[in-house]
Amino acid sequence: MIRTWIVLPIFLFSLSAFATPEALNKRFEFKRSEDGTLESVRMKFVTKNFSILPYIEQIKDDIKSEIKRMRSKSFYQNELEEFLAELESDRPYDKSAAENVGLIRDAIENLPNIKVDESFNAVLSEGVLKKFEWDLKEALKMLDLAIVANPNDARFFYRKNVTYQVVVKALEFAKKRFDSVPLLNLASFVIVQVHDLVLEQRSFHQNMLLHYVQNYDAQELGLKKSEVDMILSSIYESRIGAMNLPESNAAASNWSRYGVNKFFTMLRSCNTKIRRTSRMYDAVNARYNFAFVEVVEDGNKVVKNLLNNGHSFSSKASTAYDYSNPNKVRRFRALLNLGELGLGFLPIPGWIKSNVESFIESFYVEQRLTEGALIGYFESKGNNEMATEIANQMANPYLIFN
């Protein structure tokens, strides 16, 4: 039976009609010892031969495609203006905000001036990315990215925060190798992006798992309630920062309830948001799970993300999918990513660049990770077409999804 963790006055859950654990078993493996103890929850799809090249090829193609689009589409300027207007929406006007959006415009409009192949070849020739690739590959061997939860070890993920140091060392090495600021910025961009995209696979699948944990009883999942509770603790333990020892101690001291408390705190926040904002929409159609709700906004059916706001200056739920314009979210994120990369080719101080990067990333980084739960919903309903649509919005060459 479905867990009745959420009861809202405006609608009720009705996932049981089509939901099936088969979708869960397609994605996850519950490993047990000979005596039946649950040892770990593992992804069934993990890349074994890590390489930095898939991302480099993807970003090169993205830049070239955007340049081609800019030169061949007469309506491109209108599209860019709409994109920039959306960046400025739902936020108080101030001078710095306008300057940030202006820099994003400059970064995108400057893309045709980037010598794409020449720049990437110059970066690759210095050996920085090759060393980073090797070091990250070695770190991933110790990390075992396939593990999304280790219910019996309260410090399993905290002890394995080895990739953080790989990035720090790679960035320091890059500073020594590059005299050109644009090339240093490009190398740094690739290093940080590849690291984050590789690790995103785990967070993405953890959020997918949360959908099932929320909406199925432990027995339906083949688990004990105590095992579910510790799986939750392990998921949230994995999100403790490398420098946050006090939080790691807090998790270890209250392991049986740590994840449950974290999840319900998040759940109450999402419930409160939809309860307070439901009047903003034309209609509230259906609550998918803890994080996602289907609404009608300005006449269009869209999926809203209750957990992640639109951006760092917004108090409104972000849009995860627009049924009337299926490519909208994907295209918006593509422009954000290109704008962030393009900042490195502008002659601006590093602190200004960092501020704009933080603003850009607040629009999509956490949002797309949470969408693992949205895929969980669609797969549990047997809607594999929509699950694939959401997965494609990730634009992550390291995400194994089939």
C-alpha cells in the first residue's frame, strides 16, 4: 500500500493504480550479506570506463551549434531577449542584478569570437585535463559511485569525499600551467563541470529512490522499516560537505532518525509551499510526489518543483517541465550553461565572474538533480516516454539511462 505521508486539503495521492516495484528493480539492486543484512543499495547502471572526452565533445558541439544558430536564425535575438527577461523575472531590481544579466548577454553574444577547436586543443596540450582525468578515475575507484546508500555506516560517504581534493589539486595545477586567463578559465570550467556531472549520477538516483521510499511501504520494497530509515540516513549523510564535521557527527549520533528527520523537514516545507501558493495557479491538477506537482499556469500545464526555487533570488517554485513547450526547460538550461562558459572569455574580474556563475547555477544545478524523483514518478506510472524526456534535460553525458 502507498504510504500516507502527505495529506493536503486540495488533493490526495493516487499513485497506487499503476505503480509497480518493477520500475524500482530496473534501477536499483539491494545487496545483502549471507545472513540477510542489507549492506548497500546500488545503481544498476554505472559507467566503468570514465573519460573526460565525452564532456569535451559535448560542450564543443554545443558552442558550435549555438554559433551556427546565431548566424542562421533571424529570430535568434528575440529568443535571447526572452531568455534574459526570464533571468530578470521574479526578483527585485537592483544595479548589480542588471549588471549580472548584462554580463550573461555579453558572454553569449561573444561566443562567435571564440576559436573553439583552437582553444580546446590548447587546453588539452598542457596535460592538465589528462592528469585530472587520471586522478579522478583513481578517486572514483575508491568511491564506488554505484553505491547510493550504505545503511550500516554513518560515515561511509563522509570518509569518501576524495573527489573534492582531486578538483582542488587540478585547479591549482591549472593555474601553474596557463598564462592565458581565458584558457585557464576554460580548463577550470571543464574540471569543475566534469567532476559535478560524474557525481550527479548518484544524487540523481538517490532522489529517484526517494520517490519509491515515500510512496511504497517497506514491505512492498522488500525491506524492513528500520532499513528504509537507515537508507534515508545514508542518502542525507552523502550530502554532508567535506568540511562539515559537526553535521557528520550529528548524523552518526542519531543514525536511526537522522534521515527520517531530514526527509520530513523537507516534506513539510514542500507541503507548505504548495498550500500557500496554490492560488497563484489556474489549477492544481495532481501532486506527483514530495517534490513535484502538476499545475496549470498562465493556461499551460506545467510541472513545478516544490523543493527548489526558480533561482537564488526567487521564492517561487521552479518549472521542471512545460507540457505545452517540451523543449523549453532544456533550451533554457543550455543557454545558462553556454553563458557560464562564455564568462571565462570576457575581461572581467574573478570575483564578478564568480558572482554571476553562482547566480546562473542557482537556476538549474539542484533543480535537475531533484528531477530524479520526477523520473521515478513517471517510471512508476509506466510512462517511459516522459521519463526519457526528463532525463534528456540533464544534458549529462555521464548519466546512464536506458
